[in-house]
Amino acid sequence: MMRRRLLTLAIGLGLVGATAVAAPAQAADVVSAPLTFSTANALQVATFWLADGGANLRSATPYAPQTEVHGERTSTDVVPPGKPGLVSPVPPEAEGELPQTSGKVFFVGADGQPHWCSGIAVQSNFRNLVATAAHCVYDMEGAPATVDKWAFVPGYFEGTIPSGLYVGKQAFVHYDFTQYRDHDRDFAFVNVYAGVVPSSSGALTTNGRLVDIVGGQGLAFNQTNTPAVDVFGYPAGPHPDGTRPYTGETLERSTGQTFAMRLASPLADQLIGVDSSFTGEGSLGSSWLRSYSDDHRLGYLNGITTGVTDTDGDGRYDTGISPYFDSGLHTVFRAAGSYATGRII
């Protein structure tokens, strides 16, 4: 796998350099790295996933670097560190079309094998943004480096690509994740090229910008705990008792109450939990939508699953874990939202 050097960006300070050699001047610093280096490289990535009728998509397995965490609910409510904020969701441009924003993130891991996580399309200036877990963008086993051949398939269903495939161009994460492996900052935003679809002749053609095609969820940050959120993702692995309620081939939904969490392993204390029966494998990157509308299939992204836990010890996962969406996350989102991409073809 090609291992890429990280570029550290200090928001408001400009480009710092190719590597980070000291602690950032601001806690909200952003780390950005390319996932592809040219349109020709991006076309190779699209061909890798779509060749032979999408054989590599179908053979990919759920990514599971560390899905099970250990922690407990806290008795205190989340206290927002800043002014609450919202970014409004948008529907797709085609009249009569309902959003298909949730999908699978595909990539080749450090083991050289194809894997997938869950992800979701989010509204931004250039309508090209995908949100997922940072672990689904960076290999953190050794020195931090981006995974290979990253792409997003919205609306994925049993091997089909109903709205095209979108190759990742640039990734944005929080400095604390890459430097300290901070579980409180396990989130990522990825800019993708315009989508591609196979034509009847087998050649690839351009589909359009991601959010224009499938719509984009909004974003909520610095919020108090909401009574409930809707979690969307592709869980696939078993519960600790061996039961396997999910296949990972279809989008699943779980609705539950949210609450503050603290983890003992890995150590983290700025997290939120949700009552959810999702298993760990495949659900990394699942989106938590606040104020979700069944009629419009739109809401506000307010969490991303980065782990699951069994809090009552009955052998079944009952809680999903997410970083708390604060001003630091919004800073990463704004940096990613200002990045334009373009077409592969």
C-alpha cells in the first residue's frame, strides 16, 4: 500500500508543513492528506472497484481494527463548549427523488485486502463531502497513513451501486487523532470526485456531484443531548454470544436515547453513547441523525459510530459510541467544506 505523508493545516494560520514536529498552536488544528494524486490515479481506483461487475466491492470484508470498547454511562449531561450550530441538509436536485445519503466506504487496508465501513453524504460548499470514522480513512497500526483506493458507494444494496461510485480525493481529520490516537476525535470528512457509473459498453461515465445526486445531511454541533437519534449503517459482525442478526449487505436503522459516556479502554472522556443493537464490524462510521424526517429522509448528523459495547453483560452489544460533536469537529468540517474536487472523466 502506498503510504502518504501527512500535511498539517492550522486553521487561520495557513500551511504549516509536510510533517508536524511540535504541538499545534490551536487545539482545533486540522490534518489533511491526499487520497489520490491525479484524475488518472482516481480513474484507476474507480476501475479497481467497478471492474468485473464490481467483484472487489462484493469481496470486501467489514473493517474491524477495534470495534469493541469498554466504558460506562456518566451521570452528568454533556455541556456544550461553545455556541450551538446547525448546517441545513439539502435534498437531491432531481425532482421526486428521495435522498440515498447513507452508503459504504470502501478501501484497501494495510493488509492489502479490500474492506468497508459505513459513511454518509453531508452538505458542504462544493457538495462533495462524506463523513465517516477516522479509523476508516487512516491506518493507525503503525505511523499514521491513509488507506488505499478509498471510495464511497451511496445507497449500497446487496452489491449494487444505484447512485454511482465516488472516489476520495482529500481527507480531513483532527490533529489529536493522528498524533495521539485520541478516540474523542475519531471522525473524518472526505472530499470525493464527481461520481462514475459503468455504461452499457463497459466504459465509465460521469454521474455528477455527490450531494446533487443523493442529497446531503445537515450537521449539528455543540448540542445538548437529544432525546433520541436515528443510527444508519451496515453492521455485519456477531454479538459476543455468537448471534449474527445483520449481514452487512443492506442499510440498517436503529433508534435510541443518547447519553454521556466515558471509556476505560481505549481511554476517552468526551463521548456520547446511544442505545443501539448494532454489532461492531461494519458499523464503524455509521451516522447518527438528529431530528430525522422519515418523509424527506434528511436530518442533522450529530454522531459517528466509532465502537460498540455491551454495558449490561448479557452477551449482546447494546450501546454505540461516538465522539461528541463540538467546535473542534466543526472546524474540521469547515476546512473540508472549502475544498473543491472535480470530475475524473
